[in-house]
Amino acid sequence: MSTRLDRLIERATGDDLFSGRDWDALTDLLSRGLVVVSPRSTWARLAERLLAEMAIADGAHWLWRAEALHRLLAHPVGGEIAVATAAAAAADRATQSLIGTISVLDATSSGPAASVVMRQLTNPTSHRSFSGALLSCHRKVRLGHFTRGQLVHIGGVLADLRDQPLAAAIAACLPAQLRKRFGLITKTDRDGARDHRTLIETVTASVGGTVHPADQDVLNDLLAEALGADVFDERMHALFLLHAGPYRLPIARELGRVMAGRHREPESAIVAEALRKLGGRRERALVEQLVLAAGTRADVREAAAFALGHIGGESDENFWRAALAITRRWRPGSTTTSTIDRLVYAAGRTEKSNFLHRVLATADLPRVARVSARWWLEIPSHIRLSVTV
């Protein structure tokens, strides 16, 4: 085992390509009892590379790495260093996928991990790191990862977010006396499904003719979670399962039909999020229209921009030029800045270097977008290639 482990560590901490299966093999060996890894800085180098690859990976390539990080977080030595590495990444505004960097800490019950989450709730690096901390709280509160004092602080944070479904879902996990103290209203995922009942019923009815009777109940439940769950992770897990199943194409077609021309409807944001995982080339064209249309709601435009980093197909140069040009017409504000940054994320994930270079050279764009563009352009080639094998 030692020879194989040494070889894997040498590759992971160097400039070699390192696949998802390599990460699986490495972290499997590391998790078998107490393994001595020297020098200690090796743990940090492993965690840094793993987090960097997770930030740009997609689909199964991301799943391999997410599981590897969970194993690393569970290690008695490596876990402590992985938490510190995630904390350092979360404190850096240039870091991409800040939500994922923080929310993954729900996989460990360690005190330092809870402290990192609390720090991002109290003094967040950005609105995305705050969102990651809030998302992490849903599982960490339920599993008892926080102290009583930390739970009281979380209750105070939730009191200021009463209109957010995720906040209500977290509140449901808090002790009853804290819910009463802060006047928190709880909301179950079933309530969330009722918010989108018409959409869910429309999609379910449309694909019903192609569904095997034995699959119908499971499909209905997955669609309800994918479109109606209050917690982002639960929606994504359901979408992963739908993507892997036999009904992805008819579901995507119906979602695209529902969304077409409805850029002012708030429900289009949740549809765009679903198409991020389920859509193909045809649906990409519809999502592009949401980004470019003058009357698109701000939250729908942001969801559409984010979806372009993962949905099937490819956006051509004309789209990216148009997308950059219309940013001048958007009303300044936090949502606009976030949407521009989402476009940079999508261009980075799909390797649209011309767009990234133009963003970097446009001085009047938000600084966060230019910093993000530079981050994507400076990704080492071995990291970029590793997440494709």
C-alpha cells in the first residue's frame, strides 16, 4: 500500500494529470487507519488542489472529487488541515465557487469547521460565502455540529431572513425554544413544492406518456424535489438523479417550453436552475435569450447566466460579445454585479478565453468580475485537464 500511496501523493502534489478515480484511490488509502503523511504541508497541498479542481469540475468529475474531499475532512490529521485550507480559500475574494467551498463543511462535525461557517455568517467575504455558510447550516444544525451559543447566533441571523425559504428550512431544525425566541417561521420542503405545484404538475403531466408505470411515483417525487425543495443541495441531488435517468430529455424539453418567452416570470429562475443540469443545446439557446432580453427579471437573468456554465451545447462568440455589450445597460446594483460574475464563471467553465480577456481589459466592469476573469485565465493546464479525465 505504501508504494502505491506514495506514488499517488507525488502525482497529486505535482503537475501530473489526476483523475477522479485517482482521487478516489488516494483518499481510500488515506482513510485506512492512521497513515503518516510527511511533511505536514502535503495535506494542505492535497486539499488546495482538490478544492481548485472541485471549483471547475462538473458532473461525475465533480462527484468523484466531492466524495474525496469528504474523506479528507474525516481524516484525523488531514481533516483539520482541509478545514483550514477551505477557510483560507473562503477568505479570498478571487476564489470561485465560494458557495461550495463553505457549504462542503457540512460534512464534518469538527469545531474549527463550525467556527469557519460562523465567521462567514457574521463577517462574510461576499454574499456568496454567506450563502455557502447558510446552506451548510441546514445540515450542520440538524446533525448537532454547533454549540448552544452558535445556535443562538444562527437564530438571530435567520430572524433577518424570514422571507427566504432556506432560512425557514434551517429554522425547522432549531430547538423549539429558539424558534419561539426569534419568532421564526418554519417551512417544510412539501410547502416549497406547493409553491411550484402548477409547474411540477405541468412537467409531470407532459412526460407522463413516456414514463413506465413503475417509475411514475419516483419520478413525481424527484420532480417535486428538483423544482420545489427549499434547499439548493436537495434540488441538485434530485437533478443529478434525473440527469442519470431515462427521462432527462422529455423533462428538459418541457421545461424549455414552459420557460420560453417568460423572462418576467419569477418561476423561470427555478426552471433555468433545473436546465443547468438537464438541458441540452436547444435549451441553451432559450437560456441565452433570458440573459440578453431587455425585460428579464434580475433574479431570472442571474440564474440563466449561472446555468450557461453547465448546460449542454456551446454559446458562440456572437453571444459572448452581446452579453458583454448589454452589461452597460443593466442598472447598477448587487444583482447586476453578481450576474456579470456568473457570466464570467460560465465563460471560464466553458473556456471562452476571448470573453475573459475582454472582461479583464474593461476597466468599468465590477472589480470582482475582472478578478474572477484573471483567476480563470491563470488556471494551470494540468488542473484544467485533470477535471476532464
